[in-house]
Amino acid sequence: MVMAKVEIYTKDTCGFCTMAKRVLSRKGAAFEEYPVAADSAKFDEMVKRSEGGRTVPQIFIDGVHVGGFDDMNALDRAGNLDAMLAA
């Protein structure tokens, strides 16, 4: 099965980032992680791609902005995350 491309912007000290990565890993989804704490260019890229999101994590699945951990968790509870990851 081909998995969707997952990108996640994070900071090392972010508990929600850790939880988001844990959920993705549990689902077998590989993800590209972009640490933004010491990389202002990556932070600016995250804000632009998320249309103003300045908090982490910011999660993208196949280029679609999912939002943060709470948003991804809501998708999962609604039963929609697995389908997005399998796209």
C-alpha cells in the first residue's frame, strides 16, 4: 500500500508534536519532520503553508494542511485519518 506524504513541523520541547508523531508512527505512516525552533526559514515556510499557523505541530498530508495535533486527533476519532494516510 502506498502511503500519503506526511510532513510535520515541530519543536523538540513540544508535547503535542511528540503525541502527533506517536499517532503517525502507530499507524505506520512515515513522515518528514521539519524542526523549526532554530530554523527561521523553516518557521516562515510553516507559517506561509499553514496560512498563518504559528504554533507547532503543523501537519500536512499530501500537501493538504490538516492543522495541529488536536485537528489530526479529531480526524482520527471521526475515522477519516486512516483514509487520508492511505491516499
